[in-house]
Amino acid sequence: MLRGAEPEDYDVATSAPPPAVQKLFPRSEQVGAKFGVIIVHVGGRPIEVATFRRDLDYADGRRPVAVEFTDAREDAIRRDFTVNGMFFDPIRSEVVDYVGGQTDLRAGIIRAIGDPERRFSEDHLRLLRGVRLAAKLDFTIEPVTWAAMKEHAPEIARISPERIREELDRMLSHSGRARAFGELRESGLLGYLWPTAKEILASADRSHAMLEALPANARFEAALAAILHGTHRAYVEEACDSLRCSNDTKRDVAWLVAHECDLDDPARVRLADLKLLMANAAFPDLLALFGAKLRALGYPPTAFEEVSRRAEAVLPQDVAPPPLVTGNDLAAMGVGQGPIYKKILDRVYYAQLNGDIADAPAALQMARRLADELGQQA
């Protein structure tokens, strides 16, 4: 709000204890009542309502063991960064700032509230959050805060993979992703995000350049593929598994890395090859990565423009049309299940996609010829 941007969501902080909030909103959800957090639904939107609190102790580097309800000032000084430690009083229509957040916001500074060492020891996820905020807002991390982040970098390995993935997803899904990647690397955090990060670190310069060249709206999957480019499929899957990525994300990232070089020479990409790539839902990401790679290497966009033009010329119904020859057709010819069965279907369909055959009679003729040729070779 202070930056003139529309808030993504609203959280409410109050002196009212959880039972009082629940009494006012009977259909609320107790997602963290012992920490003073209740979810209230207003106009179909979930809003987090938290009672002002003071955290008594942290045992796992993530959540407090217990809390004590208190006032707004005590609540503010337990938070992570000054720009996150302000309140807005809707009754008085004024900002309540106990931590100097407005000053840092105007100066473009990310600063830990109070003692940075303590803040990062309490909650290790704040290490990633600080990088994300700095990158998204294009702010500078204050030197003492930055030094503490570097000192505590190894502790990020104690955070659950799911929480790390959530932060990385948010970090890599906006235009500041290259800045975020650079600070992950410089702080030492990058080396603790995956079981074996040496392959990522070895190609970090190119990854950074590709992230910088990706479109602002590029998906998390495309950004992750840019980071993992050039690695073996087994390592890509291991990296995704270590973050507890969904099967869909792992599949898309593995496909993108496996096919990252397929568009490098547009003159050698046949129409059928292009259609087979376009049939994959992640093709827009592959195209974005191709353009980013060219820009990262300093090449002109000619090849990217050529592939884009050819892809746009393919009608949607022509990307993955029904095959002109099916297994039933092969069975009618007397071709049984065996080594040549799939070869015939694949080669006929490839010819169909490439425009070499246009109707069923031509496709059947090709299938018969291949059956004879491959049968003789068997």
C-alpha cells in the first residue's frame, strides 16, 4: 500500500484473543489457535487473523514452542524484516510503525528487525524470505543483515523441502528471479538447497544469464529448468524430488532440460519434430528457454523468431491429429505385436505430421511397404 501497489492479500493483527475472534466469526478455522492464528472467510476470501503475540522460544528453527499474547509493539519486534513489521490502523487510517519500516521502505533497504543473528536462528526460512523480498522489491539487503544471512546459510538445510520449494517457487516466478539466484549464490544458500549442488554451481553464470533473459511471466518450471540446464535426467529428477516437487513439475522440468537443444538449429527442425514438441504442454516454456539461451549467449533473436513463426503457422488441430493408421489396421494386414509393430506406427505417424502423407490410403500403403521391408530385415 505504501508503495502504491495493490496488496496480494490481507492479514489482520488484533488484541482480541482467539476465542473472541471465533465468537465473532463462528465459521472460522482454527489453523493455529495455539499461536493465536484463526482463518476467517470474508466475501469468499480467507483472511488470517492473528492475535498480537510474543514468541517464547524456538526449538526447530522454524516455529516457536509457545507464544504469549501481548500488545502491538511486542508483536512487531518479533517479526522478520522492518518492511514486514508495520501495521495499518483502518480506524485511524494511519500506519503504525515501531521498527523503522517506513524509513527502510523509502530507502529501498531490507533490514532484519533487532538482532539479525537472533532473527535467523529463530526461523531459518527467513534466510530465503530475505532474498525473495530484496529481489522482488529490487531493494538492497543491509550489510549487517547480509552478513548474518551468510553466516546462517547452512541452517537452511534444516527446513523442510516443501517450505523451501514454496519459497523458491515464489522467488523464481517473477521478474527478479535472476537477482534472487545471484544472491542465493553469493550468500552460500544455493549450495545447501540440493543434496549435491556442485553441478548447479558449475554452470551458475550461464543459469544466471538465462534467468535474466526469461520473460517476466515465465513459470517456475522454466526457471528451474534454466538452473538445471545441461544436467543429466537422473540429477534433474533427484533435484525435483529433493524439493518435493509435484509429479507434473518434475515431468515438465525433466522434459525441458532433455529437449533444451532441440531448437538450436531451426533449419534442421522438421515440421514433424516441431509438432511433436508442440504437443507437449510445456512447449511455451521450451520456446521461452530457447529465446533466453540465445540472449544469454549474445546471439541475435533470428533463430527464435523463425521457430516462433513456424509454430504460430501450425493450426491447433494439426499439432497432434488422430493417426491415419492404427494398431487395428496393422492387425488386419497380419502384422502382430512385436519389434516392428511400434516402428511402423511411429514412422507412419511421423510422415503424417511432416505432411508427407495426407490421407488414409497413402498411410496404409506406407504401412504395408514398411511391414514388408522391416519384416525382411527381422
